[in-house]
Amino acid sequence: MKVTFRWKLMVSYLCLVLLMGGILYGYLNNALEDYLLAEIKDNLTNETRMAALMAGREGGDLYHDAQAIAAAIGKEVKARVTIIARNGEVVGDSQVKADELKGLENHQNRPEILAAQKEGTGSSIRYSSTLQTPMLYVARPLELKNGERVTIRLALPLEQLVKARSTIHTILGVAMALALLASLLFSYVLSNFTSRSLRAMASIASRIGKGEYGLRVPVKGRDELGELAMIMNDMSVRIEGQLARISTERNRLDTILRGMGEGLMVTDAKGTITLVNPAFRDLLAITEEVEGRPLIDITRHPALHSAYKTIIASKSERLEEITLDAKGEKTILTHWVPLLDGDRLQGVVAVFHDISNIKRLEKIRRDFVANVSHELRTPVTVIKGYAETLLSGALASDPERAVRFVEIIHSHSERLTSLIGDLLTLSELESGDVSLELSMVNIEGTVRHALMLLEQKAADKGITIDCSTIKAAPPILGDRGRLEQVLINLLDNAIKYTPEKGTITVKAADEEKMLKISVTDTGMGIPPKDLPRIFERFYRVDEARSREQGGTGLGLSIVKHIVQAHGGALSVESTVGKGSTFSFTLKKAEEK
């Protein structure tokens, strides 16, 4: 059960009232009891004086008439009267029969008697064995006419005091009950009034805690509550400013993390992931939430866990290259940084750089250098060999052979020229600096012009080229010279790899805003394993046969870049033993 401050305040008021009431009750109870006892004692003392006077006026012999005198005085003063001789013998008692006086104890050593003989008046409270009740005794000495001294003692039962005490207890109890009820009501009203400001502060503080940082606590005074209100307002302003700065920093950090091309992962000392960015998820092909989960739960890559264990053990910064299999094989450069508090490991920050493209480009560069070197070495070696033969005397001694050697030198120099030209063209296309002279191009005329250049080559192998369906093709938007280069390369490849008496078909098909042009041959086809790399520079399916055909290995790579520069796409389909189809798309002229 929730105990509010108002109830605590109310209970404190009640406890204070009860404490004060208890103290007041005890004080009044004792004070009134003492007061009543003192009043009874004073009254009894006065009555003792009166009894002494009355006894002194009585005639006769007090020793012989003491019983009658005691009875007469007791009747008048409404108290027990006892007359005691000097030797302590009781000679008269208003409440004891005359024949029973001899059986009473000697009263010489009673406290009130001794005090009376010494000080003139004596009193005491004790239990009376004769009357079997608590009694108040007051004694006073009296000198008789004959010179004898006796003591007159008055005794009063304390039953009245007990009754008065009970009455006092009842009155004080009722008063306390009424005071308690009144204090209960008063404490409720007072606690409600006192806690009103605190409840308002608590409500506003709760709303501030829920995000309403613009709220302020009203300051209604210069007391402690007013100071508390001012402190809370100042705290709210500071919190609002701090949260605004934290929110700005968090948004900035989120933007940085989302914009990072590198994957980022942060773990605690136990290997539980506390933060990752989108690039990390993409890198490891992760779609579910990973924060709060151990690293081993989200990925099973041995190399990654081995690197993590190494950084945990060494507690030192580390760069390591690992290979992952997520979304295909990737080469990742990982930068591990331990988060240390002194010598204590707090966590690990890891940055993942995907260097797969760099590795691939490096491999392509190495292959390119090797291929270019290989392609240049053969013609250069041939040219050098035949030139040295001619220079050694063959030019003069055997003119016919010399002419044939010069023709061979010329053929290989043409091959070098073609290779260098293709390399320059490819370099220009890959650099992105190529400028296309776009115009409306009739694709039929472009195809026929390319065929005219290759007509003799096809005729030599008895190859039939069918381009009848190209007549209805709509005009496209492109660079005529570059498109001829694309068609010549594709048709030249088709002629090279189509056996004698084969067929080549050129088709055009509408694809919404694009025109799709296909070149299909009935050649040997391309194995499936080679299809993904067919457009790479210098890549050949059958290198021996390709070199026989005199190709440079750059034609399809040039075709790919020209088509992409026109905003189109290049694709290939092939079945081994049945032939291949190379297709590319171009924008229609009306879509310009």
C-alpha cells in the first residue's frame, strides 16, 4: 500500500497530539490526585484543630470520658477520632467499642503521633488493620487542664480519593477522546493544506519526468517550499538543456552510424552486443535485432570469433583481415579496439571494412597486366624474330622469303595496333570521359552497315545471317558510331565461333520504353561456369581457339561499357553445343 506524504504528515500530527496528550494526562492525573489529597489533608488538619478545641472545652476527666468525647467529636466532624495517651495507649476511639480498646496496639511509634509530638502536627497514609482500608491520619497534641498531654488523631478513609481519582480518569479520558477526534480532523485539514504545494510539485515533477520539460513549478513564497520550487525549476531547465544536447548528439551519432560505409559493432566485456549500425547488418546479412545478444548467437564465422577472442586476450588494438561467407565470399579488414578502464576490459569496438572490391580490382589489375603482357609478347616476339632474320641477310639473299616475312611483320603489327586501339577505347569508356553524340538512329541501317563490313568473313564460312525482323524496329536514341562498334563486335564474335554453314539471327523486340536487340548464333555455346565472367577484359572461354581467331579478348568488355554508357543493359544466354544469344537494350527515340 502506498503511503502518501499527506498521510505521513497527518500521522505525525496525531503522534504529536497523542504524545502531548499523554504527557498532559499523566501530569494532570498526578497533579489533581496530589491536589485532592492535599485538600483532604488540609481539611482533616483543620478538623483536627477543631476536635482539639472541642475536647479542651469538654468538662470532666478526659481519661475517663475519652471514649464518649471521641464519639461526640467523630459525630460532629464525620471522621474517626482517636485519643491517645502520652504512653501511646488508645483511651478513646469513635469507631471502636470501649471494651475493645484494650485490644488495640500501642500507637506511640505511629508516624503521625511521633510527628505531632515533635512538630505539633503529624500526618500519614497507611492501611488500617482495624478498619481494613487505606486511611489518612492527622494527629495533634493536646495539653489538659491538669497538665497531662494527650494526642487527638483524626482518620479519614481514602475511598473518596479513589472515587475522585476514578472520576478524574473518566473526565480526562473523555477530554482526551474529544481532543483526539478534534486533532484528527484538524490534522487532516492541516496536512491537506500543508501538503497541497508538495502534491502540486510532485505532480509537475512526475510530468517533467515523463517528458514535459517546459513545465514550471509556481513559486508562492520565500520559505523552504518556495526554495524547493525554484530548485526544481532550475533543475527542469538544466535537464531540458541537457536532454536537448543529448538528443542532438544522439541524432548526430545515429546519422554518422547510418551513413558509415563501414560496419560498426560494440560489445561489452562479456561479448554481448550493445550497438551495431546498418552497414554491419548488411555485411553479415543480419535482419533480426542483435542488441543485447551474444556475438556467437548472431554469427558463426570462425574467423570472426577467433579475432574477437584474440582481442579479449591481448587487450590491445589489432588489425586483421578475415573472410566471411555472408552474401557470397567477402574479404573484410577488421579494426579491433578494446575499451579499457585502467587494466579492466569494459568492451570492444570493431570496425569492418569491406575490401572485397579492392581485392577483386587488385586481382583484375594483376590479371590485366599479365594479359596485356602476354598479348603484347607474342606479336612483339614474332616481329622481332622476323626483323632480325631480315637484318641478318635474308632480305638480300632470299627476296621472296623476305616479302613473306615482311607480310608476317605487318600482320602482327596490325594485331598490335588493334590491341592498342581496343585498350585505348576501353580506357576511355571506363574513365567516364567518353562523350556520346546522341541522335535518332535507324537500327536497321546500322545493322546492315555492320554486316556489310563483315559480309566477306561470313561468306568465307558459308554462314547465313538473318536480319529480316529488324526492319520494323523503331528508331533509337544513341551514338551511331559507338552502336556500330557494338554490333560489329557481337557479329564478329558470332561469325568466329559459329561453324561453317551455320546461322546468325539479328532480332529487335519492344520492351516498353526500351528496344531489345539480340544476336543469336548456332555455335559451340558457352559453359555455365564461364557466363558470369564473359564480359571481363581478356577473358576467353577457349584461349587456344580464341588466339587462333585473332581476338584481343577486349571486344565484349567494350560492348558492355558502350551499352551501359547509353543507359542500357547487356545480357547473355547460352547452351553448350547449340549456340549463344547476346542481347542489349537501348532507349527508343520517342522517349528522349
